Amino acid sequence: MTSFDSTPQLNVWRMLLALAVVFVMLGTTGWTAVRSHRGASTPLAASLSAWERGHIGGHRLPDPDETSPTRLGRFFASLDAHQRARLAARYPLAVGNMNGAPVSLRYRANRIAIDQARRVELKRMRDNRLSAVGQHDASRRMHRYESLMTKERRILAFDPMGSGRVAEVFGNLGRAERVSVVVPGVDTDLLTFQRTERRYTAPVGMAKALYRAEHEANPRTRTAVIAWADYTTPSGLGMDAATGIRAEEGAVRLSALVRALPGRSGVALYCHSYGSVVCGVAARALPARVSDIAVAGSPGMRVERAAQLRTSARVWAVRDADDWIEDIPHLEVGGLGHGADPMSSEFGARVLSARGAKGHTGYFEPGTDSLRNFAEIGIGAYRAVRCAHKDDVCRKGLSGTAEAGRA
């Protein structure tokens, strides 16, 4: 009998067997779990419903589902400051998450919505009907809300439902010449949006590090960075992480965000881990203002080649030698798995250096090549990036737009 131990064929067969088991799990539990959430009432849905019944100046408010962000922008521009403030106070969750509303008004509305959520958790902390664990969870959420309400924070999106969704802006989004969006991966929610320890593994730390690095690379380029945790990420490395269900939902939200950003600034996406699946699914629907998509520690983008993303954006990939994601099977079978490895030469991405980065979550650590490269991409200094290979092929055919400003 021929032995196949330690051969690629055996690894493939093991993966196929594992996928077969997962198919059984999906058929018996996965779809039911997804369907059980449909039709559920949420605070955001209630706020939007109230908005749809509302009036101002004797006229009905525009339907945000049927009105483009541009037209919504014109609607808000037609109001005076008092009217806009009244809408934010009356429908804070609706306005705070409304693509097309002025970003300053969204910040104001979300501050009100977060304070309302904080008051709810404060009551739950003192509710003796809750277990000690429930009261502790309420305390953690309450303190997170308090931190999000501090004066300097600019919250672009907020939803307290479930594990929570949130997006935060660093820099002046309205005046930015270049906008960077950090798209995180699994286990990202309200409580993991920011960390005191291992700060650069959480969206806030990632975005802050990138914003500082872009400023250091060229102080004269006006940039803004968005820590975007405004989609429901997979919980752990289970079923949701193995499929594109969460990515498809997130891709719709990501595309809507980018299309509603103010001005005409170029946009770069930085997609970590499962976030790269989201970016891969979203790519074909993204507007032309998205100039770059950089993936770090990617399990795949649900295509076999970068050309299949059908985007005009430059596609970059980075992975350090210690990242365990390298060992997962890069294939897709019946919707499970996320396709080819973006680091492979066959995929066709521009492969960047990750020198100094360690592990699966070290790409935004200050001092790493990965963060430096992200910053150069963010300001458009493409010829300043460091490639993973000595042949410098990742810079082939590129010209830098910001090097002169740094001279």
C-alpha cells in the first residue's frame, strides 16, 4: 500500500473530510441560527421607524432606504441648524447611522444615542433580578459607553443591539485629502473595539497607529482614518468564520459607507483577517474613489486571482512569518473556505514586507514594516513602500504622489 503521510494530497483529503462534517453541522444548526434573528425588533429599527413617521416643516421626512446619500445630504442642507439639532435629538440612532447626513450631525446624534444606551446599562447594573454575571456585563458596557462619550471622540456609527457595532473617525473627515478605513476580523464588537493591553490588536489602536504613521510620513497631507467595526463579525473560528455569510452582510455596509463619505478624497481599505473576506466580497461594488485594498493575515478574498475582484483599486497583501493563518487550507468548496492565498504569486497582489510584525495581530504595531507600508499607501507614496521580495516587484508600474511633499 502506498503511503500518503505528510503529502499535499493527504492534507487536501483531510480538509475535504472536515468540510463534509461542517456541511452536516450547517444543515442541522447553521441556517437555523441565522434565521432566528430575522424580524427581531432593535433600537435602531425602532428609531428608523419613528423617523419614517416623522415630519419637519410640515413635510414628511425622506425615506433613508429609498433616498440616495446625495439627496439626503441636500435634505439636511436645506434645514437650519435648529432643525438639524432637533432631528438628531429626536431620532439619534437613525441620524447617527444615516449615510448622507452631515458627519458632524452624526457625531452629535451618536453621542445622544450612546448616552441613552449608557443609562439603560446603568439601570441593569442595579437590577437585582440579574445574575452577578449579568450585572458585570452591564457594568462593562456602561463603562465602554462612557469612554465613547468623551469630548474628543467622533463616533460615525453606533448600534447597541447584540454585541454592538461602532465606527470612529480620527482626523477631520470633511477636510481629508485621503481617507483610510480599517476593517477588522473575528470577535470584534463593542467591548473589543478598544483595548488597554495589546492596544494595537483592536480597531481603535489600529486606526490611531495608522493615523499617526500617516502624519509622520507626510505632515502636509490631510488624512482621516476610520476604525470601522460597523458589521457583525464572526464569533470565534466557527461556522461564521468559515463561510462568507457575515462577509456578505458586511460588504453591503462597507460599500454604503464608502459611497457616502464626504468630498472626493481617495480611499484606502486595510482589511485584517476575516476583514479581508469582507473587502473581497465588497470589491466589485466599491466606487472608483477606492484606490487601494490592503489585506493583512488574510484567509482569502473568495476569489482565485486578484483580477476576479473586478476592482480598479490596487490590491496589496502582507503576512508575517509567525502568522498562523498561513497554515490554513486556502481553498473554497461549496461556500466553505475563502479561496486562494492572496500572498501567492498566482493570486497577483502586490506583496509587502511585514518585517517586525509578529503573530496574527501584529501588523499595526509601531515600528513594523507593515504599518509603515500602510501609511505610505494611505498618503499615496507608493514608490516608498517596502516589498516582501528583493526584486521590488510590488512597486512595478507605480508612481508616488506624496514623495515631493516629504522631501
